[in-house]
Amino acid sequence: MDALELLVIVGQSREGDQQAFGVLVAELTPGLRRYCRSFFENWQDTDDAVQEVWIKAWKSMHALKQNGAFKTWLYRMARHACLDMVRSPQSRIQAFDTEEFAENPTPEHLAPEYLAVQRSEVERAWEIVSKLPSTLRQAFVLVSLEELTYEQAANIANTSESTIRGRVARARKAIIEAVS
């Protein structure tokens, strides 16, 4: 979905169009899941947070001031929801399960050898990323995986752009060192 399409769909959603909002959910949930996963150690908490974010987003669409700021607004809402869940005394946070992370929706027609190599690479990548301090991990996910700008990531993390740049640089350096 390009920026213009996103603007139109967000505008329709703000006017109460449930189908348009469904398009937003379908298009943005994979990235939102990756970002929320950077806060949690299991997919159950991640999915609970994502669901909570979409519910809050639907109820708060009228509060969005600019259609073009939707993605930053959504990820900022996700950050707050995730932090609330992590801080909650009822939190069910568990240890990272790299096997669970490696289960990905790969087409069945691919050869088993390819799947085994891919699963191994995903496990190794997540093992490296999961060992980063949470601030570095979150900045890395926003900028490197979700392809947000440093400015957008800074707005989401409620910090300066230079801080995000430093965190991403430190995360990348740590990943390169771990791979070497």
C-alpha cells in the first residue's frame, strides 16, 4: 500500500467505514506484530497487544489529527499498550521460544530442505535480535524491519531522532558482531 492509498483508506476509516478499517488491519497487522513482538517473549502476549491496539485505534480514529500521521500514531499507541502490558502485575510474559518464532507462513510447495535452512536462519536471526536490550531491539524493528523513518521511530519511542539513530547503529553493530 503506497502513501496515497493509505491516506485515502485512513480518511474513509475516520468517517466510520468499517471495510476501509479492515483494509488497514489487514495491511498493517504483520508489521505491528513484529513491532509488538520486540516487547514480548511470546506470540500470545504479542497478539493480545495487537488486538488491543486495533480496538483502541477504531475507537479513537476521531482523535487522529492528520491522516498522514496514521502509522506513527498507530505505532505510538502500540508502544503504550505494550508497555502497559509489560508493567501489568498480571503479565504472563514467558521466555522467548525460538521454535515458535520460526513457525512462519511459508508456502507449502517449497522443498523441505529450503524450509529447514530458512527456519534455521530465522531462528538464528531472532536469537540475535532477542538478546539486544529492549530499547535497541525496538528501535531496530521500527527502522530496519518496519522501514519507518528515524523521525517516525523517535515520535513513537518518545525520544529524539539522534537517540534512535544511535540505538539502531548500536543494534546493527551488535548483530554484525554476533554474526561474525
